[in-house]
Amino acid sequence: MSVQEAPVRVVGEVAARPLAERAAWSAHPALGILIHAAVFIAGLEVLISWSGPRGGDQAGRIALGVLVIAAAYVIAHGVISVVAGEATVVQVFGRYQGTVRDPGMIFVNPLLRRRKVSVRIRNLESPVAKVNDADGNPIEIAAVVVWQVQDTAKALYAVDDYPTFVAIQTETAVRHIASAYPYTSHREGELSLRDNAEEITAKLSAEIAERVALAGVSVVESRLTRLSYAPEIAPAMLRQQQAAAVVGARRTIVEGAVGMVELALRQLEEQGVVELDEERKAQMVSNLLVVLCSEQATQQVVNTGSLY
């Protein structure tokens, strides 16, 4: 006797087809107004006719007239207005029927439930997050994201609360980008948060767009609004940056001074102004480097005696 295996359901697999926005049926509001007027007049006719000589069941006529007038009011409920910058999602018994984006007065199925979704461009500023960068240094970082609902069906039905979803995914992306790169680059060609703002911003926008695509949201732009060392290490990092700046400045000064000394010795030798032996050249080089590299003004000493 063979045992039939039960089908295995993969966790996370969506059984139904993924929703995507589509246009809902709609018509000119004049159609809804005409149908409403016709049904309403018919209901009045039924109510008026119960007292006439036609006879019959008067209670049944009254009930029928009331039902027809109620149906007229239901039909009038199908004439709605769509504001520019908003979309109206219609559904029946929880099933998505479509989205109306054209602004103005329209007529839709009056039995459908309508839900409004803003498709305007929005700004989201993430809270200041304290994260360790790629070097392990604690930094404070925040970003602003410009986003817009692109697919209203996914925004309403794919996630629970799409504004909250976008906010959480934005903060997650900002933390991930901050921990993936150092604050300052230490090697040539290495991307850093401070020195490569455009590249980091592009990577941040791409990651946020990928994370929020499930909610039918598109990212227009994202920018870092705050980037600094955490207060506990900011003074130490400031001294490190100042020391690096001083070392770089002194290196430039020394390189320039060496070039000037070399040029002076070569011109003296080529023009035959004076002949110096190796000891005098070394002394002259030392004196010129002291004069050129000193941070303070040097005092001139005039030798009135022999050169030796």
C-alpha cells in the first residue's frame, strides 16, 4: 500500500496572483444622474399610484416604492469626485476591482467600496541614527527621501501600512549604507561617506527604491541631511583631522623648499656666480631649508669676513 505524500507549501510563497494597479470601470457622471432620476421618478410613480383607482395591494405598492427610491439613492452614491493628486481604489467584498486616477466627477459602480490614496510627492526625513561605520567609528547619520505612490493596488494590499513601511525601510537602508562605508577614505579609490557624497547618495536611493518597490512606491530622490562623528569621539577625530592637515601642509612646504634649493644650486653652478665645495653646498642647503620651511620670520646674518 503506497502512502500519498501531502503537498508541501513553501513559506513566503503567495498563493494568489500578485496585485497590480489597473483601471477601474467608470463612466460620465451624467449617466449616473440620469439613471438616478429615472429610478427616483419610477419610485414616486409607484408611491403615488397606490392611492389611485387601480386598486391592488396598497402595502405592497408602498414597500415597492420605498425600495425603488432607496435604490435611486444608492445609484446616486455612485457619482463621486476624484481630486487631483489622489486616486480612488474600488473594491467589492475585499476583492480589488481597479483604480480611478482621472480627476473630476465620474460615475462608478455604486455597490463598490471606495478608498482614497494620495499619489502626491511626499518628503520623509529619517530620524538621526547612531551607527558604526566600516571602520567601527560611531557616527550620526540621517537622510531625507522624496517618494511617491506608483501602484495604488500594491500600496493598499501588499503591505499593512505603506507610509510606516516606507519609513522603516528608509531607516534600515540608511543604517546599512552607513555601516558599509567608512566616514573618511584611507586608501586611494575607496568610497567614503564624507568624500563621495554623490556616489553614496546614488547607492542609497537605489537601495531604498529596491526595498519599497513591494509597496508600489517609487523613490524620486534621497539626500543625506546629517553626517558627523558621534559626540563621544568627535574631539579625538577632530584632532586627528587637524594633525593630518598639518602633516599634509608640511609635506607640501618641504617639497617646494627642496625644489627651490635645487633650482638655486643649479643656477649658481650654470651661471658661474660662485664655486662651492660639498661642505659649503651642504651648509647652504641647510640654511635655505631653514629659511623656507620655518613658520616664523628668520633673522638675516651678514658675514663680513672670509667665506671659510
